[in-house]
Amino acid sequence: MKEDKKDFKTITEKAIQKGFFFELLSMLKHNKKWWLTPIILILLLFGLLIIIGGSSYAPFIYSLF
């Protein structure tokens, strides 16, 4: 093995934590997976509806449908 290659431990120690959403957008950009964006947005909206549906705002959400 070559010694000039960095191992995983040194890379992760020097890496800056940028967050999940930044990593997701970076993956979409570099892998040209922009078609996943509407799917992810719809899933996030459904998750938000489920969370809000269990709260006191539920009667207002039901009137939308």
C-alpha cells in the first residue's frame, strides 16, 4: 500500500461537520440526482403533516382536505 493515501480516521478528524441537509444537497449536486428533490420534498411535507396532525392544529389541517 502507498503511504501517501490518507486513511479514513485522519480524513474524519480533519473534516468539518456541516450537517445532514448540506451533505444531502452536496450529494444531489455532485451525483446529478436532482430528480430526487421533489420526492424528498413530498416526504418532508407528509412528515410535517403527520407531526402537525397530532397537535392542536389538527382541525385546521382537516379543513384543507
